[in-house]
Amino acid sequence: MATAPATPILNDAAPRGLCTDCGVSRMADPSACGKACQFIKPDYPTAETTTHGRPAKSDSDERFFGVTQAMYRAALTPARAGAQWTGLTTSFAERLLETGAVDAVLTMVPDDKDKWRPRPAIITNAADMKHARGMRMGYAPLLALLEPAREAGHRKIAVIGIPCQIYALRAMEADLGFDRIYVIGTPCSDNTTTENFHSFLARLTDAPDTVTYLEFRADYHVELRFSDGSQRLIPFLKLPLSDLPPDFFPTTCRTCVDYTNRLADITVGYMAGEGDQWLIVRNDRGAEMLKSLGDEVTLAAPGSRGNRTSSVKGFVENTRLAAGGLPLRRMPNWLRGVMGWLMPRIGPRGLEFARARLEMKAAETIMHLRREEPAKIKNMVPTHVWNLARPYGLTQDPEETAKDDQSA
């Protein structure tokens, strides 16, 4: 395979507290973090209104998933070689380049020395989007590419990013000087460092260097593929999560307030896909991108099965017992096998699985912030997160309410 596009020389990251190195601190004005950072005082109703024309509704599934124009189970036919699922994310960007809708795409490609390490790159040739396919794990300063892209003369760009990157992008968008920005979002990935990810792989297999693919699937299994063509499925309950260090996932990723990338034009994920990809078209730019692929995309309505309540309650209790670390997963080995067989059959599926995951994330965010950063909770947790956690007994204490918050 040809070499992926190079990364421009970037500034060093400025020291920050809660930070996923989205790239803003590496820009010419690092103080922009104060305005742009999702981990300071996010304002989703205002951002959604600016981006989508209205805030998310609180009396529908939008309270879980954000502003939604349309939602689908989707698959690209044929699936693209090297794709994590079928290749929708990179194909949207590829088509934008082919049609001239954008001059450049800001995205991640694999590091030259470590295929799992993300490296930010500016792609201007549609054929080079193949380098961006597949999963990577780790931090990469995507938004630091905005200034080099602008200096190169690109006026219309697409950005493929995770929620904390996209929140910051939207906060700065009006001042960046681009004529048009298309945003293709992926849900939060519960990120960790690339080094931590390698240690996780080593706990899953005796041959971690031969793993070519890893995915957390909606059927409660992790899928591994190997360079010899073999495949292995591991039930979630048999993952060695309790053996990982408590700080395996950093505080930022355990306190994410936007799991579904609410400010993207289109979100491409898996949680409600039941084996396919899951698309949330949020506005007309998202609809334009989906239409551009025409009959290459097979669409269906997302399904929903099961009841999430007991699963979420169990997660919340385990998170409490974990005392700041990863939720406990220890149980007798024989019972793990039984539960691993049962969960794909009786556990929540489709949209109910996605709702469960979002309620779990909301509860996790509140509990970890209360334990580790209690002073930040009144400004950092938006109303939609409190609303998702409330059915599980997690409500705001008086000192956790910001003075200007009248809605939570």
C-alpha cells in the first residue's frame, strides 16, 4: 500500500488538566481552549441551534441521540477493503473530494511505525481516503490541522472526528474563515493511550502483533481478526477488564458528555446497527452526504428489542463498587459462560442497546466527576446527561447546579 499523506509539523501541546489533545492547544492561540473545550462548560442547546437550526427535543429519542433528521441501519455495498465496518465514513469523505464539494479532508491515518496509533493528516486526493479506513486507538491533535489547511488555501473542508474534537470545532467554526465545513462524526470510542491499548491486546491473545482488527460489537462480543485470516469472538463478560489498571481509561473518557457526536452533520456508528452501521443524519449537510452515495448504501429502519433497565442498574451498581476504577466484572467462570450465551439473546438490542449504553455513560460521567473533579460537575455536565441518569437515582445536589442553569 502506498504511503499515507504526511502530517504537517505541529506545535507541542500546551499543558492542560482534563484534555484529550484535540489539537486546539497546539494552534497559534492556545487560549482558544477556554472557549472551545468540551470539558469546561459545554452548551449543547446553543451549539445544536447554531449547527442544526434547533436544540434536541427532550420528549423523544433525541434526548438520547441528539438532533435527528433521519436514522438508519446502513451498509455499503460492496464493503470497502480495510474498512472497520463497511467503509461508510471514509466513503462520505471520498465522495466529497470526488465531486469537488471539499478541497481537503482532515482525518486520521495510521502512524508509520505503529498501525494502531492515530496520526492526523490532510487528504486532498479521494484515492488516499483508503489510508483512513479502520480503527486506531490513542490521542491525535486533529484540530491542529485547521491552520495548515487554511494556509494551504483550502476553503471547503471535511472533518472526520470524535465528539470532543467536534465540539471544539463547532465552538471555533465561525472564526476559522472556511467557506464550508462538512462534519462526519463517529461516536465516542472510550479512548485510551496507544500504549494502554497494546497492553489490552496482550491480555486478549498470545499473539498481539498479529491482530489486524478489533471491534466491540453490538452482540456483546469483541471480534479479533488475525494476519493468518483467523477470527476470534470474545464475550464482553469474559474480557479481562477487572485486570486493567484503574486509570486505563483517563478521566476525560470516563466523563464524556457526548457519546453520539451530537454536533456532527452525520454520525456513523455501530451501537444500534445490529451488525450493520448506524447512521444519524442530523441536518441537510448530513442528508447531502448520504444522498451522494446513492444505491451504494443499503438502508433500513433500526430495530429495538429487550429492556435495558436491569442492565443499566447493574452497571451503575458495579461502577459504585469499583470506587473510581473500571466497573467490576468478576464472577465465577461457569457463570460467565452462561451469561455470555444469554446476553446476546435476552439483552437489549438495536436502539435499546444504544439507549442502555448512553444511560450507562451518563451515570459513569456523574459518578466519576463526583469522585475525581467535584468542582467541575456544575458546569461540565449538561442537562441532557442529568436527564439520562435521573431514572437511576443520580440527581443534582444544590452545589452541583450552575447559577444560570434553570433546566436540569
